Amino acid sequence: MSLPFPTGSQLYSSLSGSPKRLPDHSSENATVDHLSKSLGGFYMGAQDRAAGSIKSKLATVDENHDDITSLIRLDGIKDGVVNAEKHRTKEEDSISSFGRSSGTVGLSAEDLRKLNDPKIKRFVNASQIFFLDYYFDLLTYIHNRHLRLQKFKASVQSLPASGQMQQWRSYTGRERAYLRKRRNRLRYGDFDILTQVGQGGYGAVYLARKSDTKEICALKVMKKRLLFKLDEIRHVLTERDILTAAKSPWLVKLLYAFQDPEHIYLAMEYVPGGDYRTLLNNTGILSPRHARFYISEMFCSIESLHKLGYIHRDLKPENFLIDASGHIKLTDFGLSAGALSKDRVESMRIKLDQVKDMKVTYRSIAERQTLYRSLREKDLNYANSIVGSPDYMALEVLEGKQYDYTIDYWSLGCMLFETLCGYPPFAGASMDETYNNLRCWKDVLKRPVYENNQYAFSDRTWDIITRLISSPRTRIHTMHEIQNHPYFSEIDWANIRRIQPPFIPQLDSEVDAGYFDDFSNQEDMAKYKEVHDKQAQLEMLAERSEKMNRGAFIGFTYKHCKAPSILEDGSVNVNRRALSSKNRQQDGAIQTMF
């Protein structure tokens, strides 16, 4: 439906010229009321995802502006959302009743095929959310302009008429400049690149600062042509959608998404404490109490992703980042799009087939720890390769069989095993041995025993591991089961983010990148030689026969509502320093590892 929307001149005419008195905005208030009611009507028939997006935005505005209902009267929008939901329920009941009586809803087979096409569904969601975001942003701008105008009027009341008019011209000049700034599209040049903090198969990640707002972010830069050539556009769009929908403290958030003719850009919140792999590399083995804390937060993170309707599919320690307060955040959602690529699945199936005649080699804990450490040191890019390591993948994924979200639980079981034992349960002396161990996982997964005949795990620890690393039928299936398992009896799930973490990053500033590889250091750069070589090979691959559609990245652009950074909020700083002080006094096991 088309909305009778006022023109820019109608909305902003009061900003131009030199009025003889300060303008009366009562007519503009009426326009805003009309927009609010029209926007409320726009919700009729919108999908839950789009409605949820705007309701979360309304909640945000309510938090920031207590007097919003009197200034912009967004209650009209809220009523519209409520009425839309009632209307949608009636509409769905009507369609359901019609469908039961006739066996169809009046759509042709071709229409139904289009309706169920994931690409079309994404276009629908993207277009709905685009318009909702657009109008919400406009209404929010008008509301904020009202606030600025009222503040201005209050500040010039005591001035003489001539002084008021001089201040008015200055005020309207600032407003015009702000309007021009709102019209500008986000560009790569709007960010100051501070240093590189990551390198992947399809692009690089930089620590950056947005020039105007001074926001610190991790800027991910990827080449469109390479993504199209490798048929990875769907994965990138899914990562963007997950980052946009992420409202949980357990998931890395998206600040901006934009593009130019050659590249796409994801500006995400910067998580300065490095990844969980770095933590394991510097500690080797964590104490049972510390391991329980981190694995609990990992379950909270993956549960937040599952609630959005996604499966991660490629969990490993590198995917979990440690924030400034020492807590866990999940990142890297590129493979959550619905399936692994056919080439990758076929490659893993071939490798499994190649080792079918191998025999299982049994080794002691000390021998397996040494072999795994040696393997990682010999192949510095062991887990960062484009193909990836199977250490944490469930067997049904490697075999290309059907699977569900519990494959992420298998991965977390492997990470708990490694955290307490120093190596993943199926890691071998070579990649072939690892694949063979996974193929024969029931024979390989044994409770580790030290040379003094003591078990490496307690009974409840071994029970949770074997309930996670299990066949799909017997595997734990719900977060409720996990929370009620005896292994987590000491965890206060409702207040877990208030628990003092074992390790809190010691940061010099909000742009401290000390917990990431130094890309100016040759030794650190050696880790990425295989990635660079593989990237060069991919660049030389033949182009696809079809051309990239201009709308391939439709709905990609995104801009968040600015929030304070971790070091702009004094309370966060004080809390982090206080926790760090307690950490030094109470527990030295983690604090000295870097």
C-alpha cells in the first residue's frame, strides 16, 4: 500500500528563511500523528519478524525518551501493531478454515513454489524491514528534532528579539547540515583503519574507528566477485541477517552493513579479549571450575542463535570471543545459512571413505597431548584453513546425512573435552587419523586415564560429555536438559553474566588489539600463508558462466542506533578494573597466562 507521505518541503519548511518569530509546530505535530497512524496501518499482514523488529525499536525509544508519548505520540504506532496482530490472527484463522474446507488457499502450484523459495522469503523480509526501518528512522528524527527545538526555545527566551533571530539562523544552519549528513551514504572512507586483526579466505578484518561518531568496530571487508565466484553470497547474507537480528549479549552485534561496486562491508562490535583458542593455547588445560564457567556461557551463546532459528554448523574455539568484561560472545555465522556447501560435504565424505580400512590407534593422554600440540605448531593455520578441520564436527555432518541443531551440542562436547584434557577427543597424529577416529567414534571415545590410573574427568563430567558426543537419538536435545544436568549444578543460569569470569582482559584503551595476531610481525603472518595462497588460487579460478545480478546483495545495507562503547560508559570501566583487581587477588591461575 502507498502511504500519503508529506514532502520534504512540507516537513522541513520551518528550517529555511528568517521568520519574524519562532515557528509554531502544531501543524507538524498533526503531520506526525498522521504518519504514526499510517505507519501503524502498514503492519497489517506483516510477518512476525518484521513486527518484532519495529517493536524492539519502539522499546528502545521508550527507554531513551520517557516523554515520547507526549512529544511524538508513538502510541498510535503501538496501537497499530496490536491491531495488526489481532487482524493477522483473524486472517490466519480465516485462511486456515478455508484451507481445511477446500484443501487449498487459492494459489497455483507456481505461486506456492515461489512463496516457499528461501530467496523470495528473504526478499519479502528484507523489503518489509527496510520500509519499517526507514519510517521509524524518519519518525525518530522528527521526534529528536522536536526535542532540540524545545531545548533551543528554552535557551533563547531571555535574549532580545535580535539575539533570538541570530541564534535562530545558527540553529537552522546546524539542522540543514544535519539533514545533508543524513542523506549521505556510508562509505569505506568514513572509517579510519587502525590495524588488521584478522584474515579469512574471503577477506580481511580490521580494527576501525568511524570518523564522525568515533565508534570502534571490527570492519570485515569481502570481495563481491570472489563471493559470487564461490557461490558464497547466501552465506554472507545469512551472516548479515543473524548479526542484524542479534539482540542478545551472547552474540556479536552488527553496527553497519554497506557496499560499493567491488566490496561489501560488515562493521561489527569490537570484542577486544581475543578468542577462546588463544586462551587454550596459553593455558593448555583449564581447571574444572573455569572450564564449567566457559562451557556454560558457550551453551548460552549457542542457545541464543538457536532461538533465532539458525544452526551454527561449524563451532570451534576460534568462534568464541572474550569481551572486555571477560564474558563469551559467539561470532562467525557464515555457515548458518541452511547447509554446508556441496563441495565441502563431498570432500569430507571422500576423506572418510579413504580411511575406511585404517585401524584405530590407541594412545595415552600424554602422547595425544604432545601429538596434538605438535600438529598445531607444525601447521600454524590448522583451524583457519578454508576447508577447515573436522575435530569438532558431528559424524552425520561429515557423512552428508540429515542433522538438526544438536550437532552444535556435539561440537561443544568436544570443546569441553579439549578444555579439560588438552586435545579434542578425535584428534590424531594426522588428518587421516582424525577422520578415521571420527568414523570409529564409538570405539575412540574412551574416558581418559592418567598413568597413575586416575580418571581425567569426574563422573558427572564424563556423563555430560557422553550425552553431548553421542548419536542423534541419544544426544541431549534441549537447553532445559543441559541446565538441569548435575555437571551444571553450581551454575546460576539466570545471573551467569554477573559472575566474575576467571580471566578479564587487561586493556590499555578501547582500541587495544594486543590479544589478536600482529599482522606486521612475520612470525604471526606465517600462520596465514596457507590462507593467502588459497586466496590467490581462488582469484585465478575461471569466472562463472552467468553474470552477477545487480540485486545479488539486495537488503544488505544496515545502520544501527548508536550506543555507548565499552569505554564511554564509566560504570563499565570501573566494574572491569574492580573485577581485574579481585582477579589478581583471588585467583592467579588465569590472570598470568598472557
